[in-house]
Amino acid sequence: MTRRYDFEQVDVFTQQRFRGNPLAVFTDATRLSKTHMQDIAREMNLSETTFVVPSERADCAARVYIFTPGMELPFAGHPTIGTAWVLARNGDLPKDANVVQLHENVGPITLRLEGPTDDPSALFLTAPPPKFGSIVENRAAMAAALNVDTDELLPDAPMQVVGVPVPFLYVMLRSPSGVDRVAVNGPALTKIISEPDLAGVFVFARQEPPNHVYSRMLGAEHVGIVEDPATGSASGSLGAYLVQHGLVSGNGSIDVLSEQGTKMGRQSFVSIRIESAAGQVKRIEVGGSVVPVLRGSLEIDT
């Protein structure tokens, strides 16, 4: 039987259409199999596509599945925020709620809405607890894998894998211009980092004003993404990394703004709030704005 599935496309982490990170949200995917979802995500060819079905949990507004063109993800930031915004605008969240939960593969994800429930101005998710992984010690090899000079890597910042829970490798450079020069050599990178589930390399540098960074997420070809305009889950890990290594100023509640996607023409701004005590991360919020772009439908035999 041929069925029609409606979707909405939005841009996340921006207040301007055709910037930020695009996302397709299929608002009623009840009859779609995981195989169909993967095929559709590959056809949409965006960094992620989400599929919404009713949640079996009474404490969650919906069940959400997240797919890249190459694989299913347990959790991702911009798809969670974009999906929640679409559900809010469609009246599918509890009336007058400013905190809701969506059920994803990692479990319930809490979101805080700013503004009215049916038209939020921004949304913030609470990221899962960070997991700190291996540290790469060979700076010369890493510089070669990124096609930059070794002295462009900030010497006091460890090159470390961090995930919430999706793991990314974090490499801090001296300047935004150095970040723009990065070009990942996949085979060379594979020789020096053995994390099997690594989702990409997150390169970044400080910029003014304080606690602002300039970022790129690269090298995720195995999940079907070459460069991502704005990466919510990686931004959560970024906040944890910065606080853990004392690379941002402030105590208690620390706000960081990450500018990402500028190099590829899709400037995005990701807000990160890290609650910490005694130098340890206790809670991370990641959020931003969403704008509508288009609506459509897809026909598929199910």
C-alpha cells in the first residue's frame, strides 16, 4: 500500500532562514520501519532526519528516532531541538508547558522552552552526562591529520574524546583562521585515534568576547556527513571539555556561545550552559532558535 508521509523542514540554531542546521521532521511515522526511515534519511540528504511516533512513556510527549544519511543515532542535539519546536508549533506539546520530555534511544530528554508553548523563541535541552574518553598525545601526527602546522594546536589544551554520549574528538587551535584551514585526512586520523564509534573531529578556537568560540565539526564521512553546520550533542560535550580543562572563565553557572558552520556558509549559534561544582560538570544545557523553511510530503510503499 502506498502511503503519504508529511514532513516539515526547519533550520536550527539560527534566527535566519538558510542558515543554521537544516532538519526534516516526519511528524507521523507510525507505519514506517527502521529500514524505511534510513532510506528516507538518505534521500533527504540532510545531516539528520527525525521520525515521530507516539511514546509508550506517559512522561514523554513523543517518541523520536534520529537518522543521518548513513546510520541511526541514539541522541543528537539539533534534531531534538528542531523536532520539539515543530511539535510545539503544531500544538502537540502539553498546553502551557515550559518543560517537556521527548523519548529517544538514550531515554527521556528534557527540554526547556522559552516563550509561549505554541511559538517558543528558543529551546534548551538537558544533555546526558558527559563521558571523557582517550587523549591523543601525538600532536605532530594530529596536526598532519588535520593538515595544519603543529604550532597551530593550542599546547595547553588536551586532544580528547568526549561524548554526551555520542563521542567526538576535541582539538583546540590558536585562532579561528586556523580552524578554517583544517582539512581532515581520514586515513591519517584513523591511525592515531582508535575510538570505533567516533562521530567526528570538533575543532575550535577562542574568539571575542570571552567564552565565545569559533567551531567546525568535520570528518564524519562514515555516518554520511562531511561537515555539520551546527552540532548540538558535540556542543554539549564541548561545554564539558572546556570546564573540565579550565579553558573558560567563570564558576558555578558558565555560559558559552559556539559559532559553527560559518566556513560552509551556514552560520549557526549554539548556546551552552554548564553547571559545575569544584571543577566538575553537573549539568549541561544546549539550545538556540529555530525557523521554519518548508513543508512537503513523501509517498512510500509500506
